[in-house]
Amino acid sequence: MPYRALVRLPGVGPQAVFGFLSQLTQQVAPVGMVLVVQAATGSLALAGTCAAAFSVGAGAARPVQGRLIDRRGARAVLATTAFLHVAALIALVAGAAAGWPVWAYVVLAGVAGAGLPPISVSMRVEWGRRAADAGRTAVYSLVYLVQELAMLVGPLLFGLVIAVASSSLALGVVAVATGAGTLAFSRALRVGGAAPVREGGRVFGDRGMFVLLAVVFLLGGTIGALQVGAPALAAARDVPAAAGLLVAALSLGGIAGAAGYGARTWASSPGARLVGLMLVLGVVLAPLAVAGSLPVFWMVLFAGGLVLNPALTTSSLLVDRFAPGAQGEAFGWLSTAVGMGAAAGSGVAGVAGQRFGESAPFLVGAGSALLGALLAALLLTRDRAR
């Protein structure tokens, strides 16, 4: 299904726009909480704990949200999570101004994470129901394209508001925009939306789902390692301002990769494609360990982004195969696996960078992708064509 035909389906165009607005805090919330809490308490450790609580809350809630979407449809889940997410962020800002107890910040951060609206999960479920199997590559590519754009624009908007006001006001503004976008997205689902149907499928009825989650965990590990490696490299070269450009290279590559991957029809099976994409990702990133100039780093990271989002899209296609009838919950587990993998990858990359130098995080990222390719080759490409 070409993108043009996809966005012409009733409601899909507005849903994509509102879905973009709904995901602005996905990158902004952890950064905003760190700035607000550190300014209020003077403790970077507490600020980091709040960011961690946000991530843990989001990761734990995604499968639960997905199961509710499977059983009751997306609209009720979106309305509830929007309220929780925005209320918790606004309360955190208010609490920082009023000097609330330390524990309150951590609790509110966890609630904000648990209430992060499951926009991408809702998109994949609702749009996937309306597309034939051959069109789901475009559907899932568009989902990641919208998400990547929000993750790129959100921090820019956040920084702009900080420049003219404060981090507290900036976090509040982006939170309100996210809440309004989520409610509008929920309302837009009424147009052309499929009725929720629980087909009785089980998320882990096929052992391939366990393997897929392990592969996606390793893919997340690559993402986490790159998120540590880029700023560490910029700092080591005494150009910390370049960190934003390096991270942006990965996002821009992801946008281009998602757009191109969904624009064509693929004859190969999703399992075979996932192996190839993970292998290419690892091979592309490996030269970062010996690259010299920052422009070369930028180009390699952009090339890595070209492959990264198609790998995530292909993982979503395999969810349709391994967990039919329970896609919402399965997509939730997929999001959790990516988040947990990114956290693990960040931790390992940080230790490696401290011990072995600025290039080590990139080797961690490349190695994680290659290990994912090996795992996918061993267990995902066995005769699973149906």
C-alpha cells in the first residue's frame, strides 16, 4: 500500500498529525524533569532518579495498555493515559515550585511514565486492521516516521520555550500540547476506525515471540549505546555542542529510512529482512570505532539511522505473525523490550567508554546489532512463512 493510498484512508491523515503532537513529550519529558528537579533541589542524582522512574513506568505500563487496547479499543485507554500523563507532569512542575518532598518527585515521574499515551501502539493496531498484509510495511513505517518526527521536533520546541521563558514553563507547555494532541487523536479514531475485536490470541503462543523480543532488546541496546557514544565523543573532542548534531543524524537517518522502506513492496520474508537489516546495522556502525573526523561520524550515524527504523518496522510485521489477535499487548511488549535494551545498552556503553575510551560505546552498539542478527538468523528465519 503506497503512502498516498494510506493517508487517503478515512481519518488516517488527521490521526497522523494528532499522533505527532501526542508524542512530543516522549523525548522531552525525561529531559524536562531532570532540568526542573535539579533546579528545584540542586540534586542531579534525584533528577536522574526521576528520569529513570519515568522510563520504568513507561516500560512496565506498555503491555498492560496494549492488552486493554486489544479488549476495549484504543480510545478509552488514550483518554485515561492522557489525563494521567499531563496531570503528573503539571503536578511535578507545581511541586518543584512549592518545594514538595523528595519522594513526591519520584512518584510523579513514575506516574507520568506509566501514563505516557500509547500512540504508536494504537496506530499500529488501528491502521494495521485496515490494511492487507502487503500494506502493513507502509503502515508500520508511517507509524515510526511520525514517532521519529515528534522525537526530533519535541526537543527543539522545548529548547525554544526555555530560551524565552523557563524549563518549568517549557515542560508544562509541551505537556499540555501532548494532552490536547492525544485527545484529538482519540477523537479522530472515530473516523474510519475498526471496532475493537479480541480474537483470543496469546502473545506468547508462539515461541518465536520470545526470540523476537530478545532481538528487539539487542536492537534497543544499539540505540542506547549510540545515545551515550555520541555525546561522549563530542565531549572528548572538546565540542560538546556537536552532540546534538550527532544525535540528530541518527534521527534524520531514521526518518529517511522509514520513508523509503515503506514506499516499496518487498518480496522477501520479514524474518529474512530482519536478519539482513540487523547485520547491515552492525557492519555500518563498526567503523565508528576508528573514524577520525566528526563529519564522518555524522554520515555513519545517518547511515545507521537509515537501517534502524526499517528494523523496528520489520519487528512489528513479525508481531502480526507470532501474536495474531493480541497485537496490542504484543506491541506493548515490543516497546518495553526496546526501552529495556536501550537502558542496558546505555549502561554497558558508559562503562566501556570509561574503561576503554571514546570509541568503545560504538563497538558496544555494533556488537549488539550483530548479536541480534545472529539470534534472528538462528531462530527467526526457520520455515515460518505462512
